[in-house]
Amino acid sequence: NILLFGSHGAGKSSLINMLAGQEASRTSDQGHSAFAFSGYAIDVGGREVVLWDVVGLRKKDGDGEAISDDAARNLHYLIQRLHGGVNLLVHCINATRPSDAVEIDYEAFHRIIGGKKVPIVLVVTGLEDEDPMEGWWKMNDAEIKKRGMSFDGHACITTIRGKPLKNGPGHRYDEQYEQSRLAVRELIK
């Protein structure tokens, strides 16, 4: 059981679709107002894993973004019912600088939910125009550490293929997309 979490627009559904090789999860173009979760079984290196897309964890309040009490209860409900527990946490963020919202999500899952015992990895999406995509990590690693976050691994990726090529088959980011798919599969293994 792998929990994918992160802010709205971080690319969780697109990541699931990329790993599944088909549209398994519907991407959203609107905010989630209520906690929800969906499980998707995929094969990674001959082993079936279930990716749990966790959405709607945070709410806006007077002090910024905070974890909703209802969401925390629902998340505990999910975890208690997962056969075999949680084996991996995947923190998915869009290619922006690490922010307070990223820290809040990290705290909620890694320290509160995972008890610092469940491995946690970072997947950074939206890097299709970076060359190399891994350059994001080199520029932001110090900021991540400064914020007290530590990951067991990371992948800097794209979850989009881009526009179709005008002069032949394929899409603009096919090469980066395939590299990304392989990188995340290896990260999960």
C-alpha cells in the first residue's frame, strides 16, 4: 500500500495514470473540498502494489493552511483498514520552491501518520522543460533540509507527454515522460 499525497495540482492523478499506462485516475481541474481516497492496483516489477490517492487533507483557516480534523479522522480510518498497513509514502509536489504547505503535508503524513517509521519519498512534477530534470533537486535540496524534511529517495519528473509532434509520430515530451515513468517505478521498488 502506497499513499500518494500532496497539494491540489501536484500531479498525483497524472502520476497514477503514467504508472498505470492508462487513464486510471481522473485528473482534477478544481479544488477538493472534502477528504477522499481512491485505490489503484498497478504492477511494478512483477509485484502488485496499490496506490492510494489521498485528496482534500488541508483546509484554509485564519492562520493559513491546516489539516482538517475530519480529514485526519478519515485518513486514520483508511490506514486502519489497509491490509498490510502503509508500506510507502509518496509526497508529490509541483516544481515550485518548497513551501509551508509542503511542510504541513510532510508533517501530517511522515510524522503523524507514518510515525517516522514508514519510508517517504518525494516526487517533483512539472519539470518537462528542465534540462536535466534532476537539476531541480540540486537547486532545492538545501531548502528542503532547512525546513526539516528528509526523504528516503526522490524523483524529478514530468507526468505529461506534451503536444503531438507536427513532423511525425509522438509527443513533445515523450522521452522525458518515459524517463520519468522508469524513475518512479525504480523509486517505488
